[in-house]
Amino acid sequence: MSPAPQSVTPESERGVITTALAIGLVLYVTVLRLIFGAHVELMPEETYYWNYSRHLAIGYLDHPPMVAWLIRAGTAILGHTALGVRIGAVLCGLVTSVFVYRLTRNLYGRSSAALALGLAQVLPFFFLQGLLMTPDTPLTAAWAGSLYFLERAAVGGHARAWLWAGLCLGLGLLSKYTIGLLGLGALVYLVVDPRARPWLRRFEPYAAAVLAFAIFSPVLVWNAEHHWASFAFQTARRLAGRPRFALPALIGAAIVLITPTGFAAAVRAVASRRFVASGDADRRAAQRFLRIALLVPMAVFVLFSLRRQVKLDWTGAAWLAALPLIARELVEAGGRSASVVRRCWRASMLPTIGVLCIAYPVGLYHLARGLPGLGYDRHIELLPVGWRQLGRRIDAVVERYRREHGTEPLVVGMDRYVIASELAFYGSARPDPVADTTSGHLFGGMGLMYERWFPVDRQRDRTLLLVSLDRSSLEAASVADSAASLGPIRAGSLTRDGHFIREYYYRFAYDYRGPPAAH
């Protein structure tokens, strides 16, 4: 007698449909990233980290080296192109998606996993981290992998997962130091969860920590050789200056990173006590793990924001722990027993996803090609627009000087890194723009890694071509006091299809003497 066919439940049907839609969303977002990643000009941060990759090292002043290694690999394959710089981001986005799906499926099933996968594509922080190449990109992928394996180890009880967690944490430390907060969250979970506490008496968690620090050791070596400069930069510098209450800015940044709807959903999901109060021990442990993995990093950021300024991207990767909780809430809000409030909350997520799916290609197309009748914000330093044109203009100035004098000037972007980095990348007409472009630290400002790549003493007696987006920086006393003579200030305008973008200014400084003693 043949076995009776298995029935297909509505829940399983919904899971299959939701999974198919989520995979379609992954493909859609990946295609967007590949197309526009190749055509949208690089952000200033991306060109700065591209300069990292041209000065390959095991450590840098302001970040660990993973971003440089990924860019170097991408450009080795795809050449000196925007997509070559960003292809590592696309791959990291896919890695993040895989771990988000697997983590959520382990805890809450296929339907929730598919929804979490969809959220990992469209929420602004996660969309951009799969497109733009910054230290947050590999950090997010490593954070997702660490979350998955830490859950498998601490909640699921799989001893071997501890070593995989150590590997991911180590790669995360090579990306950005903030992943250490996830390690702190894992320790807190082991202490407070009765079922996980026995792990503290076993060697596997400690082996994972040793492995993570072994992978991180190149950064430790670099810091030891450079007077712990990177650690000092990320600690003492953050604590310097006058106290400032920045908690509203931190909350505002979170709302920008995951949208107002996503932020409200995360708060609701984390605050929910249904599983905590229920008798389901597995779900109670899973929710406790995710809540601690989110709330421990957030608590550190909140405490910091009470006295110091915060940055937009700080909390981004930590929201990974909220995605499974949000997804589970969305699934449960679709049930027949769900309240009207929960149903309305669930319904509000659909327009958010739809708007974002439309807004991304429209916005990226405007950056890449321009929309008819729509101009650009005057703050070019915030936009990947006009840099290629500026690079061609400055290359032409350098070429004229070379023809007239037989030598090439040192191009100096008169800010910390933005102008210098963009001109180095888009200075394709010059023989070696990376070796002949530096920052405003030559006049007493901060230049981050440019201070190490271009020591002041080695630039003395050179002719400098100073480039700025602000005329006043070329008129500063520090400029006049640092050169034997100065050429006239000249101005130009950047445009696209008749739309004004921004003015730029340049002048020559002859026989550079070094920064004034006062600086």
C-alpha cells in the first residue's frame, strides 16, 4: 500500500511563496548594485580607502586593513574602475544575506527567514553596505557570520561552531574595531542565560577568543610598531573636545539607517515579551540571545552619545540582530489572532519596502546620469557627482605646467582627505596620481594617512598645486607663510547637462617651506 501523500499546509505554502519573493528581491538588489556600482562615481570615503589599497599594509591610522585588501583584490580582477573598488561590497552583501537567512531560519522557520532576507536587502544601511566599499561593508558580513555561529554555539549547543564564530570575529576585527561589542554581548549572554552558562567552564569559547585575536594580530603588530596610533586615534580622539549631548543624533541616525518604520518595528520586536514569558525554552533563549546581541552594543553607543558626538553609521551592523525579531513579528502579525494594531503595523512595512525598491534605482540613476530638470546639492563633498570632471580639469592644469616647466607639481587637496583622494583616483591622465596627490596637512591641518604617506619634510622646496572647494582656504595665512611665492587664485565651475554642481578653486604655491611654526 503506497503511503498517503503529505498535505501542504497554508503555512508551508506561504513560506515557499515568501522565500521565492525574497530571492527575487536579492537578485533585483544585486543587479542594481552591479549596474550602478559601475556607473556612479566613487564616494570620497571609497577613494580614500582605494588609496589604502595603493599603499598596502597590515594596519592604518583610522581603520584596520580589510577594506584595503578587498579593494586591492577587486581592482586586480576588474581594473582601475568603480566596480573594481566595489565588487567586494557586492560579495559582502551576499554573504550578509546568507547568514541572515540561515540565522532566522534556525530560530523561527522559513517564512520569517525569507522576510529577514528581504529586510536585509532594502533597509538603507544594508542596501548601501552591499554597494559602497567602506570598512562597514566587511564588518557587516563578519557581524552576520559571527551572529549565526554564536547562536549555533551558545544557543544551539554546537561546540564546533565556536571556532567558526572566532574566525568571523577575527575577520570582523580586521574590518572595524566595533565588532568587539558583539563579543561583549556574547559574554553577557553566557553569564545571564542559565542554559548557556556551562560554556564558561569549557575551553571552546576561549579557543574562539584566541583564534579571533590571532587573526587580528597583524593590526596589533602594526600598532605596536607605530606607537599604538590607531587605538589612540579611535579612543583619545573620540573623547577629546567639549562634551556634547548627542543622544537625539544617535536616534536620528538609527532612523535613517533602517527607516522610521524599521526603527519602530525593531523597538516593538525587541520589547515584545511573548516568547520571554512563554514556556517555550528554546524560543526564550533565542530571543534573549538576539536582544542581548543588539542591546549591549546599543547601550555602549547610548552611553557614549550622552557626552560625545556620534557618527551616522555606528549602529548599522548591530541592527542585524533585530532582523530575525522583526521578521518573526511580521509573520505573527499576519495570523488570524493578531490584533488590529499589529496588523496595521505589519501593513506599514509593505509600502516602506515598495518605496525603497523604487527610490534606489531612481536616486542612483540621478547620481550616475542625472534626471531631466533636476540639479544637485551644492555640497559636492557629500555626493559622488562631479569628481571625474574635476579630475580632468586638474589634470589639464598639471599638463600645462609640465609643458611650461618640465616638471610636475604636487597636487594638494586642501582638506583632510576628500579632494586628494578623489583627484588621485580620477587623475587618470597623470603618470602616477597616487604618488603626486596629497592633502592639506602640509599647511597644519589633519591629513589622516596622508600625513604618513607624504611626510612634510619630504615635500620641501616643491611646487604645489593647491585645489579647494572653498576659496578662503587658499587665502589663509598658513598658505602664504608656507611658500616662497604664490600664484593667482583661479576658479572653475563643475556642471552636468547644464546644471551647476559646484565651483572649485586652485592656485600654485612655489618653493614649499613647510607649515608655519604656529601650526
